[in-house]
Amino acid sequence: MNGFDREELVFRAACEGGECVEVAEKDGVWCVRDSKDATGPVLRFTTAEWAAFIWGVKLGEFDVR
């Protein structure tokens, strides 16, 4: 994983209605995983990609209507 192991990551959880994701950042790489599957896949994003995603969330681009 870009020169570091999962054990080096410190994940923080965000939950709503029992659905949780965990996010960690290390050396400019943002890692996201499902809290119910800690050994499952980890999605990786650059800082620019993560910032664009957060901006989209704040603008409501992903709201279900």
C-alpha cells in the first residue's frame, strides 16, 4: 500500500444509522474502508481526489433525492 502496511494506519469512523465508513490518512494518501469489514478492500485516494470528494459532499452532489 504505497510503502506502508494497514497496521500503520489509524482509522477514524463516521457513522449514520448503523452504516459506518472508516478513513485514515498517511503521507498524503487517504484510505477508506467499511467498518464492518476491517480486513476487506481499502479504497485509496490522493489528497486532491479526497478534497474534491469532500467538496462534492458539502455541495450536496451525492444527496439521494
